[in-house]
Amino acid sequence: MKLSINRRQMLTIGAGAAALGMLGLPVTPAYAKNDSDEAIAKFTGGKAPTAGRVKLDLPEIAENGNTVPMTVSVESPMTEQSHVTDVLVVTDGNPRAGVATFHFSPASGVAEANTRIRLATSQNIIAIAKMNDGSFYSATKAVKVTIGGCGG
Amino acid sequence: MAIKPRIKLDKKDAKKGDLVEVKALVSHIMESGQRKDSSGNVVPRKILNKFTCTVNGKEVFSADFEPAISANPYIQFKFKAQESGPVVLTWTDDDGSKIVGEESITVS
């Protein structure tokens, strides 16, 4: 039997294959989600942080992902009674979520730190502050990265 | 090779309770452990993973660094001037070696 496929049939097959690709096996995302959720859960002990009090200062668009200036500050009187103890910074698009953890005490006077970080791709940066009373506050900032910063 | 960090305090003489800003920069490759060399082997991780600052022996600020910190790490923070004494900044490498820098502050 001669197998002949005309143009119309060919199109149907093509469409079917495309649909399979979309619905069938899960397509690997361009960037697999990293371990940011686990890192946050480990830091907060499963508690959900409240949005606010934390300020993340990063450029909207970073031309060079190798060195992106980042300032994180937390609103707090920084007294013995009420102060920030730790601030965790993670990203959701780097190969590994962790960026840094800053440790403050009333001797710090103010909960503020600045450093330069690497961003592999456009992604969200999340900062979570832990207060001495056990509460957690967070801030999220999205940064667009023109050139990724993980070498390769 | 001893690496000398660059440290700058915004004031050397402070009144008690003043906020003193510290800026510090240290030369370090901060190899992330994610990069591959020309023959496809992963370059082993080598970063400064811990930073601490003590004033007159008391810790005022510290940080844990992950590979996402840029090469030649820069850190800027503040502390509350309480007493005169040495301001010692210490970075700890993955291999256990330490980079230490020192400044001093006079509190009146």
C-alpha cells in the first residue's frame, strides 16, 4: 500500500504533534525553580512573613548581572526591646537561592546593609527580616538582567 | 599572599550614640562553584563565606555570604558608636583562612 500524505493531512499531523508537546509530557521550563521556597521555610520555620517594613533597593534593570548593587534595610527602632536579628536574602532565578544572611543586633544601630550580588537572569529578589519577637517581614523586588552573571 | 582589604569609616571621631558607616572592599575571586573551565570540569567553589565586624571586641554586624555575592565583595553597614577601640573586620574563606582588616574609632 502506498502511503501518501497530502498537504492537508500533513498540517493536521503537525498540529497534533504541537498539541502533544504542549499537553503531553511536562515541558522543562526555561529556568527551573530553585530552592528559594525551601530556604525561606528553613529560615522562618514555616511561618509566613508579613509584607512590609523591609526595603529592598536594587536597580530596575541591571545591565551586568555580575555585580548588582543591593541595599536592604528594615524599619526598626533597634533597641534591646525591639530589633532585627537576621535578614535573609534569596533569589528565585539563580541556580542556588541563597545570596546572603545579615546578622544585626542593637549595637548595629540601624538594620541596613549594602553589597553587590550576582544575578543569573531576570528574577525576583526576596528579603526576609526576622525580629527579636519572632515575627517575620518581607519584601520582594523584580530585577531585569541584560547580561547574566554566572559565567559559563 | 596576604590580601589587604580596603576599609573606610565615615568618621574616626564619633559622639556616643552616633551611627558610623563602614565601607569595605576585599579582593577575592568568589568562585561560585557553578562555572566550568575550558575542558568542561566544574571549577570548585571558593568564596568568602563569613564576614564579621567587631568594635572593641564586641560583634556589631556579621553576614553569611553565598556564591551569589559578586567577586571582590563589597559590604557597607553601620554601627552605633559606644566605646573607643579597634574596629576589626574579618572575612573567612571556604578553606578556613581569614582576611583581617583593622581601623580604629574614638568615641567621646
